[in-house]
Amino acid sequence: MAADGAIALDGFLEEETVPGDLHGSTARFRLTLSPTDERTDETILPCTVADPALAHAVIHDLVPGDKLRVTGHLRLPRTPDDPLWLAVTALTVLETAPLLTDPATLTTAVIDRYGPYVCWFDADTTDVDVFTETGQWVGTAPAPDEISAFLDAFEQRQAASGD
């Protein structure tokens, strides 16, 4: 934590960013924080950007799936109907999301995260290709409902081999 109370968090851009006002001088987005391998530990944190130059970059340069480091001040609710959000003062793109260029692929495939793993679901097959978040090939799960067992077996093999 910085001396001024700012915090830095790493996460993935959840969805498209949106302007916070009619002029685009502010921006809003949601960041998925995943501190552990457990999906139940994931948090979706609403973020706002008040700096016009940073807001312009957020609106025009970021795409869903980008890995970001955001720095800012956490705003806690003061009443039950107030939202929790992060007022972002600085933002760094740690990794850009993979760009899919084949339009047919966009409509028949989905990328989803499971903690530190990225899974590629293709509508034309039941197989699910699995990679680490760094892009290392893990393997292919035979069906979507078998991903958890597949990842458990992979992690047990990794632990047994000492990797």
C-alpha cells in the first residue's frame, strides 16, 4: 500500500469499458480479481477513472481479457445502497488479451478462466483445450464437465514431478 493509502491490484478486464459521462471524460469498467486457484475466491470489482486522459485510454485501448494492474483508492459503501468501487488513478496493461481474427471462430468458441488456467470451448466439439495463463499448453479435457477433474489430475502430476 502506498503512503497515500492507494492500493494496487492485478486482475482481468471483465467486459467492455464504458464512458462514465456523455463526453467520455470519465470511464467505468469491471475488473476480475482472482487471488487463488479457487473460483469462489474471485471478486468482480467495479472501477471508475476520473482523469480524462486515462479515461480516453481505458475506453479506446482496452479489450475484455486484458490483464491489468490498477492503482487507486477503494471506496467503501457508507449506506446499504452505496456501491463498493475503486477510484483508479493509474493503470498498466500487464498482458493483452489474445485477438481472435476469424469471425466464424468468434461465434462458435468461448474462452473462460479457471483460476490460473484458460479454457477454450469450441461449439463444434466437446473437447476443451486448456492452457496456463502464461500460455503453456496443459492438455485437452474430454468434456466441459470434466475440467475440474482434469485440472486436479494435472496439478497432482505437477506436484509429483516437482514442477
